[in-house]
Amino acid sequence: MSIEFLITTLIIVATPGTGAIFTLAAGLTRGPRAAVLAAFACTLGILPHLIAAITGLAAILHASAVAFQGIKILGVIYLLYMAWETWRDKGALAVEEDASPQSAMQVIRSGIVVNLLNPKLTIFFVAFLPQFVTPGSANGTLRMLELSSVFMAVTFVVFAFYGLIAGVMRDKVISRPRVMLWMRRIFAGSFVALGARLATVTR
């Protein structure tokens, strides 16, 4: 495992994006348990991109303007939906003292979809990972799986770290309804901003 790959992966994962914002929001609105669930869900959301890259579907998506635009539009719509639900204090990021099992499943489903509809991850697996795989190597697929596993592990650890810090801060802000109101508005605005940024992404 090259140090260049680890450093680049850490930079990519640690840079605030849809998954990181979702995990932070889950930690602040629902607590540490929800934050870990959100981090786990966002990590699971990477799997379809990995499978697509290994089977060659990612290359087709990368080459097809229509397919890329379709996934991107769905991603933007979902982020705007998350913004609306967060603003209204509903759905997976509603403020609750104790999340029920059903609510926990909401967090997991939302986290998976957040990364599933992120075409930038497909671009990552098409453009970044192959740079660390020897062309024509007989073990190319295994190498891709190895690198992808490291990427997913780093994603989970970093997102869980973000979320747990937010979860610890939750007790200090949840007793202040006005603060929670503004936190929800900030996260809602962040989802809108991320949606706008995603809308400008090109292949």
C-alpha cells in the first residue's frame, strides 16, 4: 500500500462533502449512535460504485453524458429533498431524544442513498484508483478490491470521528431550541449548497 494512496484518500475523505455533512448532522440531531450508523451507511453507499468500477459499468457511466447527467440530477434532487426534510425537522435528521429502530433504519437508508447518488464517487473509482493498479496485471481486480477496502475503511473512520464529535456536542445544544433551529437551518443550507455544487460537476 503506497503512502501516496493513503494520503490522497485521507484528503479526499476528510474534505467536507455530502457524506461528511450527513454524518455531522446525524450526530448533532440524533446523537453518537446515529452518527456511527450514518458513517456506516455512507460507507455502504460506496459499494455500488466499487462494483460498477470492477464490472466496467463505471467506465460506461463516465463515457455516457446521458447516464452521468441522470445520476447527477437524481443526486441533486435527493440533496434538495434532504434540505427540505432537515429544515422541517422531519425524516432521518429529525431531533429525537432516543431514536427508535425504525428511525435508525431511516438514517441508514438515507446515508446509503446520499453516497449512492453521488456520481463523483464513480469518477473517483474510474480516474483515481486505476493509477495505483499495474496495467495488465493478473491481480488487477484483487488490487482494486484491496485499495477500495482501504478507501472504505478510511471513510468509515473519518466520518464516524466527525459524527461522534458532533454527537458529544449534541447535549450542549439540544437543550437550546433556538440553537438547534439554527443548526438545522445551517445543515439544510449545506445540503442545498452541496446540491448546487453537484449540479456543476462535469465528467
